[in-house]
Amino acid sequence: LRWIYEQGASMVVKSWNQERLKENIEIFDWELSDEDRSKISHMPQHKMAVVTGILCPEGVSSVDIAEVDVFET
């Protein structure tokens, strides 16, 4: 979560566990080291495009495919 935060990206956490929620909020009082950032940046990433909602019954909608967000997982 800290790495995502440092990238300026939005994140959605879905835990309802009190202890996990507490851990999630504790990402703001520290920073990753340069070594940690480097290690995370070198992890294999899988990219996918979420295209839900750009198709309509008549075919492709007027959404420009270039505007579809790509998410890294």
C-alpha cells in the first residue's frame, strides 16, 4: 500500500478486519527506502485493460479505446 501511495495512485482496500484496517492506515508515517522501491519496481507485473462498459447492444460505443485505463497487477 505504501508503494501505491508513493506512486500517487488511488487504492481501494476491502478489509473489514480491525487489525488489518489499523495496519492499512499506518502507511503514512514512514517511507520506503530506495532499495525497497527498486525491488518492488523490478517485480514482474501483469497488465490488463478493463473494458467493461465500452460495449453496447449495437456494437462498440463512442468510447475511444485509447482512453481506457490500464491497470498493473
